Amino acid sequence: MSALRHDWQASEVQALFSLPFNDLIFKAQTLHRVHFDPNEVQISSLLSIKTGSCAEDCGYCPQSARYDSGLTPQALMPVDKVLQAAQQAKDQGASRFCMGAAWRQPKDRDIERVVEMVQGVKALGMETCVTLGMLTDTQTARLKEGGLDYYNHNLDTSEDYYSQVITTRSYQDRLDTLARVREAGINVCCGGIVGMGESDKDRALLLVQLANMPKHPESVPINMLVQVEGTPLMGTEPLDPLTFIRTVAVARIMMPASRVRLSAGRNSMSDEMQALCFLAGANSIFYGDKLLTTDNPMTNHDLALFERLGLHAGGSSYALAS
């Protein structure tokens, strides 16, 4: 089994991106088979439990209070409604239920409500993940005590490009939250968004930041920018699909034992593009017709694609890795 590295240099990652496409995919798929069943895909479902009115200015996000995206804000959902959605996701094949709230940082009373949701979802036999923004030490400890399995907090892009996308929260703020979550013993879900106008070097530097953490994130979501009317990144030149696939492959090579997840943007991807992403080492998807507030492929379409490709659902992080 290949050793996990934490000493990647930007130049060697850029060299990976520059490999002939076939060579890159072969290298990624070879490593993928060392750690995972190559025909297994872990299915997660994502629910927005509190929508809109966020104080942050993330340039891609329709939930920011600063942008007129036509989104109707919604308060934190009742626990029973969340558990109904979780049961439905489980019935449709999801093994992990992720809950997202549009906060810069939750209040302690909000954390207590979220812990109720986490405990209810776990009682259904599902893995749990939340994304709530920045956390205090006390809040992180409470989530761990409540049984949370994963915390999602994406870096979004490289540190160099970050200020072109977000100004209300620093890159170090994100790294501090990730360190706090890791120290509490909660699994980390952390990735980024591509197609925001960043350079090839920025994509390489994002992956360097992720792979050189003391421990690789157990889940690495790779998002394709979903352009939403009213947000600053609307009108950004679309990313070449092959560049997206290359990003998945390089993530797989650098973090061979992590789940690499196809996240936002799948609704605009052809079946053939997604098939190449799975070949490149993606082995997790978000399932369901919505990802927070943006469209996602319908579950029946995903099931049909799985059948065409001979894929099956199942598994959790580090399936074959020690």
C-alpha cells in the first residue's frame, strides 16, 4: 500500500497537472485501486437546514445577504423535518447525511439544535456531517460529544486567490477551524471549488494545502462553480471539463486514501464526464435533486448511470486503507 505524503511541492503538483491525460488517469486509477474498491461509490445527501441571510461575501454563494439572487431566507429547520429528510435520503441509498447552515459562525443555542439533529440522524444508522461556518472550541467539543462524524469546512481555493473570492473571512480563519475540528477528533471534510477564474497554479496550491495537512481530510469535495444570477462570479468563463477531471485525478494521487467527492456542478456534467471522473478516482457523490440551494441530478438519473457503469453504492472513508 502506498505511503501517504504530506510534503508536496507546488512544482511537482503542477507537473502532475501537465501529464498527458491518459498517463494522469492511469496513475490516479492505479492508486485508487490500492485503497478502494474501484466500482464502489459512497453516497451522501446534503440538506440546507438554515438558508440565506449569511453575513459573508463569498462571491459564488446565493445565500449571502449582500447579493440579490432571488433566494428566500429560511430559519433553522425543526428537528423532526430534518429527520424526515434524512430518512428519505437513507431510503434512496445515502449512507451519510450532511446538514448545511448559512452562518458565519453559529450561536451556542444553535449548536444544541444541531446536536439534536446529529443524534437523530445517527439513530437512523447514517453517518453525520455538518457545515456551520467557524466554530469556537466549546462548540467543537459539543459537536464531538454529540456524536458528529464529519465537519465540512472548505478552503475553496488557494491562499493566493482567496481574496478575489471572499473578503469577510480570512484563509487563516478557515485553517484555524479545520485545526480545531481535527484536534477534537472529528473527521474532516474539506475541498474546494474550481472554475472561479483561478489559474492552474491556484488549483495546484489548493491541493498542496489539503494534502500537506498533518492528516489528509477523510473527504475531499471537488466542486465545479455553479453560476447563480446576482452573485459576483456569474459570467465567469466556464472551466474546461478536462481540467476538472484532471483536478479530480491529481487529488486522488495526492490523497489516495481519502474519499474524493463530486459535489456541486454535477447537474451540468454529462454522463461521460462523470464516468471519467470516476475513472480518475472520484468515489463519492452528493445525491438528491438539491445541493443546499442549487440543482443536482435527480436520484433516478444517478441510479441509471451507476447501472450503466457497473457501480454500486456503499462504504465509508478509508475503506481499504489502514
